[in-house]
Amino acid sequence: MIVSFKNIVRVLSSLLCLVLVLSSGPAWSQDEAGITATSLMLEETEDSGTITLEGPVAVDYRGDHLSADSAVITLGGSLEDFESAISRIELTGHVQFSGRDGSGASASRATYYASGNGIVLQGGVRFSDDGLTATAGSADYSITTRHLVLSGNVSISEGDISANGGMLEYDLRSRSGHLSGNVEVTYMTDTVLFGSEAIDSVVLYSESLTVSVAENRLTSPASDQSRITLVAGNFSLSSDTIEFTGTEDGLNSITVNGNVHLEGPRIESLSADSLSLSTGDRVLHAGGNVSFSIMNQEGTAESIEVRFAEGWDMSMVEGNVGGLIEDIDPDDNSENTE
């Protein structure tokens, strides 16, 4: 069935496939835009119109596919053809989105902006793209720029990193973004960090973190005044800032600065201005106003180095120790408190 579109004057119902053309121009191709619905209603305004569709509804538009229980298409663009005439599409009920770029999403309702080339989804949002999966209360996705904003109980997983927070701004091109609001990030790993305790994961808690999955890097913004806490097995590390890097083979290094505090088996307390840990050689270096309590022995130093791979061998600069700290037997597993 063909409908004259120069002025919207007819209401059609119980239609499975709608094809619209201009009375003064050629028909549009279903490769560009297509609609399937069980019923529809056309309404005309002075300079635009709406098409109300009841479903199940399916809309194909410039390579993007949308489906829902019902939809309202607002017309307001160029009336040269149906594709150009679409301004936005409001979808309700069991919304599904498949993007031309390979992205996919589902939600309770959504608004697709043809002119802005983007989609806003709300209510039980699920989003996926090339290994990334996420859930949130709402999502705002620009198909052109590949920029994604998730808000409301955000949960995201990609590669070895999974995270929860209040809001995520993410660039799907660079695979990087910023997560804020009671952030919890879990980095899956199979390595030994502090001491000789093998761990399955490292968990970071912060008010905000910058995440780069492409670079396997987590950092805290310099402007963020909240504390960061890292939990690795039985060890807990807190600081003002953190840089956390990994490789394809796992965790690579941890660098923290500002009011650093570490505690765990055998290290009752270690405080410093900065601390770094390289997982390759398993060397921990703490510097600046160092104070420590290790194996019930207390001391202070300008800097301290602990070589876990060499039986907890320790060295320090300008140290003041209450008694000798003897090398710890690397075969002694008393640190494993579980």
C-alpha cells in the first residue's frame, strides 16, 4: 500500500508493512528505512506529523534496527523522502536496539534521535559492544562518536575488569572512560603481590576512577579528594591517588601517593608518602616519612624497600629501628591467615 505524503491526510490501520513516497518524488527504498507494525495512525500538524505504531513494532533506519511493543515516529525533517523526514522515534515496552556499529541494547523505553544519530534508553538498560557488557538505569549513546553515558546502578564488565558505580562516561573507540559514585572495580588476576600469597583478584574502592581497558590501566583523577582502598587477598592498601597497570599476562604494577597505609600478614602497619609495587620482581618501595610495624618490630625511615621474592629481604635509608629485623624464611607460610 502506498500513501501520499506531501500532506498527511490518511489514517491507516492493521498494516504489516508501511511504504511512504512523495507525490512529487520517487519512492524510498526499504534498504534505507522500513517499518513493520500491526496497526498505525497518522496525524498531521502544520509543519510535521506523527506516526503512531502498535506492535510488535520493528523499525529499520540507516542500518540501525529497533523493535518495541509500540512506537511514535515524529516527522519534522526534510520531506524529500521518508528517511529524511524522521526526526525521532519514541519506543515503549521491550525495546531492543541493534546498531550499525555492532552495539546492542535493551530497555523498557527509548528515544531514537535520527538527526542527532543517537539513542537514549531508560529502565533496566542492558548494553553490549565488542566484549563489553553493561547494565544501568539509563543510557545515552551517540552512534556517530561512539560515546556512551550510563547512569544509575551502573555495572560494567570488559576483559579482566568489572566495575560498579553511579555513572560511567565511556569512549567505545579508545575503550576508556571515567567511573564515579561509590566505585568498586575488580581486576581478575592470578598472581602474587604482597608476600607470597597468591590471589584471584584485586578490588579497588574509590569515589571515582579513570579506566582504560585498552591499556589495562586504572587511575584516580588528580582533582578527586576521596581516599582509594585496594584489597588484595589479606592485604589492604589505602592512599589519596593510585595508578594501577596490567598487561595481557596480568597485573604489572601499583603506584600510590598521599597518606599511604598498608597492612596485612606480617606487615602490621606500613605508612608513607608514596609506595610502589612491581609484580615482575615483586619489590615494594615506600618513601617519605615512612613508619612501620613489621613482625612486632617498629621503626621509621626516609625510605624502605621490601624484596618479597628474596625472603622478605629489607633495606632502608635513614632508618631507626627498635631491634634487628631478621630475614623471614620464604618457606614459612604463616602469613596465610585463611
